[in-house]
Amino acid sequence: MRVLHAGGSFIQGSTAEVGATGVLSGPHHLMFFQGGVHWSQWMNVLSTFVSDVRR
């Protein structure tokens, strides 16, 4: 089983740290997110993640 742990850093001067943990093996790909102060921060994280995984 492949597991991904991702930790960000402080975003836009906030004190909320962004982090994610997920299982990358099928049949289901699960990701658990925590932190952040606005949904747009997660949209940025997810778009970067999907782009990197597709490479």
C-alpha cells in the first residue's frame, strides 16, 4: 500500500497549516485534508497534486 503524507507551510500569513494524508493504491484513492482558512487554498493544493500525480 502506498501512502502519501503532505505538509504545507503557512499560507498567506495565516496561522493555519495545511496538511493531507492519503492512500494511493486502488481500487479507491482516499485523501484526508486538514487546516487552511479558505476553500480556495485547497483548490490550489488539489490542482497541484493532481498535476504532479499525472506526470
